Amino acid sequence: MGLLDDKVVLVNGGSQGVGAAIARAAVREGAVVAVTGRRPEPGEALVAELEAAGGKALFVRADLADAEQAKASVTRVVEAYGRVDCLVNSAGLTSRGTLLDTTPELFDQHIAINLKAPFFAMQAAVADMVGRGAPGTVVNIITSSAHGGQPFLAPYVAAKAGLIGLTRNAAHAHRWDRVRINGLNIGWTATEGEDATQKTFHGAGDDWREEAAARLPMGKLGQPDEIADFVVLLLSDRSGVVTGSVIDWDQNVLGGLD
């Protein structure tokens, strides 16, 4: 028996990185999985991989910066499988900007991907759960930087901090519907997207992961598969009654000082 046997799981932003790892873990635990992404190539490749492993999966092409497409991603899954039992919002934009150099356009991009998309995807998914009178679960992938973050992450922090508040608000609003909504504040993680970010914005070389790992307490960056296992637990009944929790999944201790 898997933790997510017979559950229909939608992973928004699931074609690579943490989202793809969550999709793999969900299939391993018995779920039917749908993933969204802007580019069909990685999404379709992931679906082929999951199906080759014996899973059932669907790729939905969607630009989550468009709220209507975020909502439509849920509609598409309901059309295909009849329902959505679990939603994971894992899409994220991490392009750099400080308080002084962030343009309104960049700020709007962060709000669109990091806050507006999860809001309207949750709106559609929770409406499906409530409409069916069925319990469900949502996990929002947030960031430990939402506690403050680096100066060059100003619009990212603003949007993700909003997602923390939204997570708790929605969890409170729908607790009597037995829809559990939680968040995960992940720390520095080894993903394809982070590799591109380090090279694009910080001039990092191919060995940046090794150099970064040497400066971290556990000797490694966060690993997508480890995050995925934690998310699957939160999606499953094994996380019990927990709702409205935003958990710091990181190796740096908030408030700790040397």
C-alpha cells in the first residue's frame, strides 16, 4: 500500500526540479499524477518516464503567470480523472531584484508566478473538493527566504511571504471542509533552475554545487527527492490532522546566531 494510493495529484510547476521529484515520489506511492509546465519537452519526457515506471501521468501545458491558465490546469485534470485530491504548487520565479532596482514589471512577474498562480490554482482545486464534499490536501512550496532573505531577492520575498499568509488563511477557511493546506519553506536546493540562476546572476562555474556544499552545515544542498518525500507525507493521511502549518525545511536555524 502506498501513501497516495488512488489519489489524483496535480503538481503545478512539476516538469522539472522539485516539482518533478514530487511527481516521481507521488507515482511511487500509488498516485495518478498530472504535472504542468510552459515547455512541452520536459513535461512530456517526465510523463514518459513515469509511465515507463508503471505509473499513470498527464502533462498539462500551462503558463501559470496567467491566472486563467492556473485555474484551467485544475479543470483539465478534473476532466481527465474526475477530480483533484491533492494539489502541489511548486512553480517559482527567482529572478533577482533589490528594493532599489526592481521594476514594476519584475515585481508583477513575481506576484504572478509566486502568489497569484497558487491562489487561483487553490481556488479551483478547493472548489472541486468542496463541491464533491470530499477531503483533500494542498502543499505550497515556499522558501526559507520568506523570513527576510537576501537583499537581491526583494520581489521574490514579498511574493512568497504573501504565500505564507495565504496558506494559513486558506487552511483556516477550509478546515471544516477537511481540506488540509500546508506549506514548506525550503532552503537552498540543488535543481536545474538553481543551476541556471547561479550561472546567470552570480557568474558561478560548473563546480558551484561543491563549493556551496562545503559551506553548509550538512555538507550538501537540499535534495529534491528528500523534499519530495516530505511533501508526499504532508499530502497523505499519515500527516494526520495537520493544517495551516508552514514548516521550515532547511539546515540553517531561524534566529540562530554564531
